[in-house]
Amino acid sequence: MVPHWDPIISASYACGRHSPPHPHDLGSSFYLELGPYGSWDPDILREHMTQLKEAAISTLVLFWYPPGIADDNRDPSDDLVPAILDTAHQYNIQAIVGASAL
């Protein structure tokens, strides 16, 4: 969970890792306009590219874990990065990919 920037407000909320029993139980004070989603969903990738185009953004920069290395949630990005690049190409959005430092 991301703590509130005001320590007084932050003290009134739970802190630590949020492990919900249901995937739609978000550990957040804010809620996504698209609702809960997975980045691997092709419809979500297309929606994000549409939003980028509508905002006149022509270049996407990704910093991701290197192949074979997972994030803290143990989700590897090996399949996600090519899907993002392919979808960006369909929308004529340039993409730059860099590996995150570990």
C-alpha cells in the first residue's frame, strides 16, 4: 500500500503489503477509471494506446525487469513487453525499452 503523504492521515490507514482474497479488492484510496484490470489484457493495452494517442503522446518509454527476472509479485514481464511493443506499433507509437536496475 502506498502511504498518504500526510503522516497524520497516513496513521489512520493500514500499512504494509495488501494481499486481498479477491482480485477486485484494491488496497488503495483511489480507484482506477478502467476498474481493476491486468496489463496482459489486450483490450486494456489497446485502451491505453488510444489514451496515449488522444493525449498526443508519440513515444512510450518502458523500464522493465530483464528477461527471466520477476517483480516483487513474482510476475515475469517476458510476455508483456512484446505485447506492449506490438500494440504500440499498431497505434504508430514509438517505444523505447530499458531494463530496470536490480
